Amino acid sequence: MASWPRGLACLRVLFWACLALALPRLSRHAAAQPGAVVDEKQSLLQIKRAWGDPAQLASWGAGDGISLCNWTYLSCDVAGRVTSLALPNVTLTGVVPPAIGGLAGLKVLNLSNTSVGGGFPAFLYKCTGITHIDLAHNQLHGELPADIGRLGESLLYLALDHNNFTGEIPAAVSKLKNLRYLALNENQLTGTIPPELGELTNLETLKLENNPFGVGMLPESFRNLRKLRCIWVANCTLAGEFPNYFTEMSEMEWLDLSMNGFTGSIPSEIWNLQKLQYLYLYINKLSGNIVVNGVIRATSLTELDVSENQLSGTIPESFGSLSNLSLLNLYQNNFSGEIPSSIAQLPSLIFLWLFNNNFTGALPAELGKQTPLLRDIQVDDNNFSGPIPPGICDHQQLWVFTASGNRLNGSIPDSLATCRTLIWLQLADNELSGEVPAALWTETKLLNLLLQNNGQLTGTLPEKLYWNLTTLYLDNNRFSGPLPVVAARLRKFHISNNLISGSVPAELVTGMPQLQELNLAGNLLSGVIP
């Protein structure tokens, strides 16, 4: 089954909320400088022309009596100088105009998602008081300049992500001493992550993910970044052991080291970070047990993904105290033992993905009863036994339940068969038996239903299947009765080695117009093939 989104990004909007507090206080008695205002007006009109006179800037220059401070997308100080030029999500053409460098009082430049291109706008060095630069989600290219530190120590926010910058990260970035937000992710940057970034001791957010860096390690100097709240270095070709210094960053809320080559174990101290909300360590080479010493203090943890590693041992019982946890992804490791019953009582749990491990025992009997938001349970390819928990869809929120490749027994509970939100049910290769409740065919909204290779499931199929059903595998069971004749979107229908009887109805040809695979072998069918 296709993976769901792993999580949300670090939000720029959080920084915007704090930006106003960081700006220098403006003097309400500053004298206007008419000459400077005229020069800025000319600069703005040059900017407008460079962008092809877009309709969104129609107010720029319209009417001699209108102050430029009333033009759209601008803000001014009390002296009438432009302090903010912000056009996020406005489609423009061309490059970042050099005339922006003529706005000497500019503090905020936001051209994110405007489709501008060209190289890095080094003319911004002229804006000596600039605090905020957001050029993300554009078509900028070329190397970042070696003297990028000339942007000045006033700069608090620099977002250059989702562009096409190449080359190495300049060491001179370290001269931006007051930088709080640095986003260089989703570019084509190479080399290794420079240790000089560890000098940005005011940094709160650092995003470098998805760049084709060469194999390297996170610099030891990063231990100086004690104010970090978010670090995102996924898919950066990093190696070495899990950096222990992250356990000392008490402000950390978002830690993403996923899709790298980190080795060693997860340090137990990581579970003491009280503000930690998102921990993504998936697709690495981590090993060993998950160890929690004493009471878990990371009680703010919302999403935990350590999937696709080489981790072993059991799920810590203390995970059951994570009342804010909505996502628990442990799949494709070597975990063993039973699922702690406390996991079934997590009030915020939405996604529980445990497939491809060595878990044993029964699924927690209370699973679904105390988890009102539970939407997606995937526990395939383990060694689970026992029944399907009867209250698994008590709150009518469940979309996905997949548990193929286990040793589950008993029958399919009525509560699951009447789960109105269920769209994906996969229980193949188990030891289930008994009659499948008729409600499964009429009250659910299934897209995919896989019950093959249980051996003893019985029941009959209705004449008309749910209109949106696309895949139906029932092979190697004891279903009986006639074949259905209507399934508008069914593409794959496998029901071999059952007790289906009667003829192959002619209506099946028109009733299943999208059918691509049909396996009726090993049944009690008679008559002619339409």
C-alpha cells in the first residue's frame, strides 16, 4: 500500500509572528526626506517594468497624488521609506530586479513562489538593515556567493529553499550572526555541510534536506546550536553515529535525520527532550533496542517514525503515556514481543504502522475502543495470533486495516464489517474462519478487499458489489453461491479454489466493464463461458 505523508513541514508562519518584535523600533519623529522618497519611487517603477508591468501592480504609479506607501504589496516607515516588499504567491516574470537594491530602508523582502529566476541577488548587500529575505519556491540558480555574509548581521531570516542553487554552502554564511531561520533545502547543493554553520548560535530553524551533498557527517560544531527548535537534514547523504549532542538541545521540537546512513543506537536521552514533537529517523542503519530510562519526558511527542532501520527489542511500555502521539511508525525493523496494551489507549493515535517485524501475541483487545481518531492500522507480516479486536472501528473513523501474513484466527467481527469509513481491508494469509458478515458487502465503502488464503472463510457474495471496489481477492477459502454480476470499477477479481457454483452469467461482461484480471479456477461452475 502506498505510504501516507510522513508529516508537516516547519512553518514559516511561526517566524512571521515573531518578526515584528525583532524589527528595530522606528522613531515617530523621523523627518521625511522628499528626495529619497522620489528615488525610491523611481526604483519601484523600474521594478514594475522589469516584471513586465503585471496587473497586480497596477496601483504602482497610478495618479500623482497617491503616496507610494499606499501602493499594493508595500509597507513604509513613518519617514515614508519602503521597509517591506512582499508579493508571495504572485506570479511574476524575469529575475529579481537590481532596482530593489535602491530601497535603502528595506527590511523585509518576500518573493516566495513568484517564479522569478536568475542568480543570487547580491545587490541586496546595499540594503544594510534587511532582516528578512524569502526567495523560496522559485527558479533561482547558480552558486551562492562566497561573500554572502555581506547581507549583514541584521538578517534574521534567509529562505532560499526550493530553487536550483548549485555548488557548496559558503562558509561565509557563518557571518550572519543573528540568523534565526536558514532554509537551503530542495536545491542542488554539493560538497559537505560546512562546520562554520555551528557558529550561528542564534539559529532556531535549519533546513538542508534533499540536496545531493557528498558523503559526510554532521559537524561536531553543531553542538553549539543550543537554540535550535527545528533541524531538517533528511536525504543529505550523511553517515556516522547518531549525533548525541541533539540530546542536549532542550528547545528542540522537530528533529529529522531521515533517509541518511546513520548508524549506532538511538540515545536514551532523546526521550528527555520535553519540547520534542516530531522525531523522524526512518531509512537509516540504526540498530539496537529503543531504551527509555525511567519516565519518558518527551510527552509532547506527536509523530515518531523510526521505520526501515535495523532496530530490535520491544516497544517500550512508556510509549503508552504519550497522550499527544498521533503517528507511530516502527515498520520494517526487527522488533519483537507483544504490543503493550497501553498503546491501544493512546487518545490521539491516528496512524499505527508496525508491518514487517517479528511481533507476537494478540493484537491488544482494546485497540480501537480508546482511540477515537484511529484511522490507519498496518500490522502485516508479523507473527500475531488471536482474534481481530472486536472494537477496532468503534468510533467509525478507521480507513485502513491491513494484517496479512500473520496467524490471526476467529471470525471477522461484525463491528469491522459495519465500519462505514473503511476503504482498505487486507487480511490475507491468516487462519480466519466463519461466515463473513453480509454487511461487509453493503455497509462499507471498500476499494480493496484481500481475504485470500485463510482456508475457512465462508459466505456468499451479493449480486451487486460496492460501486468503487477495485480489487477483490478471495482465493483459497470456502465461499459459495453464485458469482456477482455488477461491480462498476472492479479491475482484479480472484476467487479461485472456493465453492462458487452455477454458471458464469452473461451480465458479468457488461456489469464489470473495467475488469482486467479474473480467476475462477477450482470452483463448481458449470455451463458455457459467455
